[in-house]
Amino acid sequence: MKAVTVLGSTGSIGCSALDVVRHNLHRFKIFSLAAGANTDRLAEQILEFRPEAAVVGTESALKSLTGRLEEAGLPRADWPELAWGGQALIDVATAEGCGFVLSAIVGVAGLEATYEAIRRGKQVGLANKETLVAGGELVMAAARAAGTELLPVDSEHNGAHQCLRAGRRAEVRRLILTASGGPFRETPAGEFPSVTPERALRHPTWKMGPRITIDSATLMNKGFEVIEACWLFDFSPKEVDVVIHPQSTIHAMVEYNDGSVIAQISEPDMRMPIQYAMTYPERHETRVAALDWTKARSWTFQPPDLDKFRLLRASYQALEAGGTATCTLNAADEVAVEAFLAGGIRFDQIADVVEETLDRVPVRRPDTVAGVLAADAESRDAAVRAVRARRC
């Protein structure tokens, strides 16, 4: 039985992972859970899965969690070991009893713990984009040194991972990642200044957290996925294409040198890629609905408009620049999205803030996680200044 640690257990990916475990208790058990401040949900998860350890982000969150467990009437003898903070996160991710780590914490908060788990040779299911976007060079070097493979959980990279099993890497011509196009696929760029947070949060396909939903609306999320794909599968930026596919049924395609294109197709349900990562290299039945091939359907594809979705173009440029450019890209985007959701800047100014920050922050090539985090902090400071200059 595989012992699983879920970093980010109260988010959408974490909850989907626990649903996979819930229906595969003969294969998995929860070793530890880590969350930020959603102690109500974490307490419920502790009561159901009885992990050996649980970690929260702050001391105040730990006090809140303690109160929730007391209110639930769980005897102290049955409580998991409770802790808070970054070191506690590293401890549960690298614990000897843990066999699989699902990295699903949003933001760079999950970078160090994920890096340490990889460095210790843990099998890691990666749903945290920032790990590779901010620290791809370090992380992949650690994976090679430890002889461990990162198993992507994002539907597109998971699909690519499956497609790449059809041939040798040397036989691949290019990777094609699909994008739904978000809520503004057909919206003229001229309307972007009037877009409200409420409107931008209405994703047509996926139910996700606020930041990733806004990133999907700007196609920044797809830019991050291009960066991740280059690190995960050793592609150059020119070998990874993005295509708009509103039906969100084909998740990735790999074109081989003989002209064959292998596609990974499934219903848009994150439980499938999560379970694939958790059971790899085996496959098992899931609770995901099968495609009904008796019903007529059509799939459409179109290239993304890089003039309208400027952040996708900026992602390719940052990837070409190398070093900390992609770290700066991520940090600036996080600051800009937070400002937009708070009403501080307009929707179209998210791209302005990111582009200005990329121009202002010099590219460095750190050789430690601390160096990556320093570049992240510097980039956030520059992005905050860019936001202040544009306050609505």
C-alpha cells in the first residue's frame, strides 16, 4: 500500500486526490496532509483519513486547527502530529514513511518542500506549476541526481507524458498543448479594460482556484505549461506549440517524425491524471466518466492570438531568456493577479505589470533554492511598484 502525502490538501487538486484515495483504500493510505489556512476543511480531512501528520501555514492556523479537532470530539490520542511553517512542510514531504508526494500548493510556498522531496528520491506528482516555472533548472538537476522521475498531474502534461510513451524521445518532432481559450476566447481585446473579476472568474470548463482561473483567462497559465513542458520533457521552446481547443477533451498531442500524431483524450476530470500519476506505470479503473462515442461531437482547433493574449508570448520570451526570467514572470503575474482581484488594476494591466517587471528585473542564474527565492522576492517588489503606478 502506497503512503501518500498531499501538499495542498484543501485546494481543488488536493480534494480531487483525496477522492482518488477514498475510492482506492486498498491501494493508498494518507500519510500526511498539508494546507494553508482552510482549517475547517483540513479538520474534516483529518477526521476521515486519519493521517500521521498534518501541517498548516501559520501558528494562528495551527491554533484554529486544534480548536476544530477539539470541537469534533476526536480523542487526543487519535490526533495526527500537528505542526506549522516551512520546515514542517519539508519534514512531511521527506519523511521516511512517505512513498508518494503530491505537490499541489499554489505559489512558490511549495517549491522548497517539493525540491527536498525530489532530492531525497521521493516519487513526486507535480501539480505545483511554480516548482518548475521558478526553479526548473535546479529541480530537474535534483531529479536526475536522485534518479527519480517527476510525474505531471496537470491534465496537459499528464496527457503529454502518456503520448510520449508511444515512441522514443528522439523520434518526437513537437509537442502540442491544448488550451480551452478561457472565458475571453472570442472577446475582442478592446473589451479587456472593462472586464471585472467576477466575469474573469467564470471559466467555461474547469473549476479552479482564483489565481489559476485568472491565469487561464489571460492564457498565462498556458505559458506556464509551456515552460513546464520544456523542463519536464527536455523540449526547446520552438518544439512546444499551443492550440486553442474549446471542448477541452484532447489534452495534449505529440507529433512524431513520421507524421503520426498521438493524442491523449478524456473527459475533463482531474481525478484521471492524478490517479495516473499515483499508480504509474500501471493503469487502473477510475470513477471518471468514459467518452460516449455513440453521440455526435465536434472538436475545433485554432491558433492563439498572441497580440490579444500577450502573456503567452511573454512566457516564450522569458523561457528563451533563461535563468530567473521565468521566476520573475511567475512572481509578477501573482502580484498582478492579486491586485486585479482586489480591484487595484484593470484586467488588461495584468500583462502591463508583468512585462514591465520583466524589463526591470535583471536575469540571474542561481544555484540554490535560496537564490531562486531571492529572485522571486526581488521580482515581487518590482511588480508591486508597477502595480502602484497603475492603481485604479
